[in-house]
Amino acid sequence: MDLGLSGKKAIVTGGSRGIGHAILQNLVDEGVSVATCARGEEALNAALEKWQAQGVDAYGSALDVTDGAAFTDWLENSVESLGGVDVFVSNVTTRVHSQGVQRWQETFEVDLLQHVNATEALLPHLKNSNVGSIVYIASIASIMSANMPTETEYGAMKAALISYASQLANKLGKDNIRVNIVSPGPIYHEGGFWEMVKNKQPDLFKRAEAVSVFNRLGTPQEVANAVAFLASPAASNITGANLRVDGLAIKTVNF
Ligand SMILES: NC(=O)c1ccc[n+]([C@@H]2O[C@H](COP(=O)([O-])OP(=O)(O)OC[C@H]3O[C@@H](n4cnc5c(N)ncnc54)[C@H](OP(=O)(O)O)[C@@H]3O)[C@@H](O)[C@H]2O)c1
């Protein structure tokens, strides 16, 4: 199936490793020009060089998405470098180590506010695309009342992100912009959260495996495949969807 992505332009945040990296690799393989960011410069540059060697335009800068002005300046510069934008994938999360109110504040900034800032900055440009599409990376933590490991703030912010995205899908239909959500279950990758759990809390890791009907964690590639489809013109009548990529970890009937 032709996804219709070839020649399109995409901005994906947090592309130096994990799920964001797999999303970008899929897009590059489809012939999409890309821009991405991360805080760490070394891994970011290695990824950009790899994609440039594949013959696509690939831009990126080391920055923190919670640094409002630097982030929105970078988004504007990326649109200019790419010559427009058709697809925005808002992917970044950060592990927060503070406690109490400070933890709520930091989680709000990284798991909600920066997604909103990026969207506001990119909307005028997405409106100029005839196939504009946004995908937010949420989490099944958004609907779990017994998260494992317990991450009260993270789950609450991901739930708010899904509410925001669903409202946007309704508002932006008139502009022919589609808005969808992908909610992964536990995803294993090198350097990721669950690798650390596997090494330090093997019992918790086993519990995470067991929530899936396949008795394993998911892979970044499995999430990236869902994102590529939803972001593509092949999904032209799908908007406001929240697609779980979780091996049926959440045991509900999806009407
Ligand atoms: N992994 C899972 O099990 C899982 C499950 C459900 C949902 N998700 C969601 O999937 C998305 C990606 O998760 P992941 O596991 O791939 O995360 P990850 O391995 O921590 O990678 C996050 C990426 O974002 C960058 N990043 C982090 N904080 C940043 C910041 N403040 N500013 C700019 N860049 C930043 C990281 O690079 P630097 O560190 O160099 O900045 C990295 O490239 C997140 O939205 C997460 O909530 C993940």
C-alpha cells in the first residue's frame, strides 16, 4: 500500500532515540524530509547524518522543548528549512525527578504545555498543506487508575493531552487537518525506561510483560508503524482516533 508520504515534510520532536527515532526512520524510509530535536547533541547528530546519507533533507537542533522561545523559534526555522510542513508528531516526554508540586509543574510543562506551544506555532503552516496531520504520542497510563510504576502526574497529563487532541480534531476538520493520538503500552528499547527497569526491578518488568496478551513489551517499530499510517494521506478519513499499541494491555471493549 502506498501511504502517500513520499515528498512530504515532517517535524517530529525527540528523534534521537526510542519511539521518536523509529517514527523518523519510518518517515525517512518513505521519502519524507524531516526535522527533529533533542537535548543531547551527539545522538541527535548521529541520527541526522544517517538520514541525510539516505538522501533526504534532515534538519535538527539540540534544545529543550520546555524552553518556550527557543522551541518555537526552532519550529519556525524548521518550517523554513523544510519549505513547509505536512506532518507534526509531538513525541517528547522527560523523566521528572522532583517531588510534590514541583513534580506536577515539570510534568505539566513537558507532557502538556510544550505540546500545546508546538501546535500553536505550527498550525498556521499546517493549514497551508493540503494533507496536514498531527499525531500526539500519549500513553495507556492516561486511562489506568493503577499505573505501574505509579506515575500520577504523567497519567493525568497524558489524559489531558488526549482531551486537547480530540478537541483539536473537531476544530481543525474545516482546515482539512487531521489530529490523531497513538497510546503505547510499555515499550522496550535500549537506553529507555524499561531497559532500566529490566536491570533494576526485574519483578516489575515481568509484570509489565504480563499485562500484554502477548506476554512481552512492545517495540518502537510497532508504535512507529501506527504513527506512519495515521500521519499519512492513506488515513484521510481518520481523525480524533486514539490508537492503542499495547498488546491489549487495557482490557476494554473498544466500541
Ligand atoms: N517507552 C514507553 O514504554 C512508553 C510507553 C507509553 C508512552 N510512551 C510515550 O512515547 C513517547 C516517547 O517515549 P520514549 O520511551 O521513546 O522516550 P525516550 O527514550 O526518553 O526518548 C525521548 C526523546 O525525546 C528527547 N527529549 C527528552 N526530553 C526532551 C526535552 N525536554 N527537550 C527536547 N528533547 C527531549 C530525548 O533526547 P534527550 O534526552 O537527548 O533530550 C529522546 O530523543 C513519549 O511521549 C512517552 O510518554 C512511551
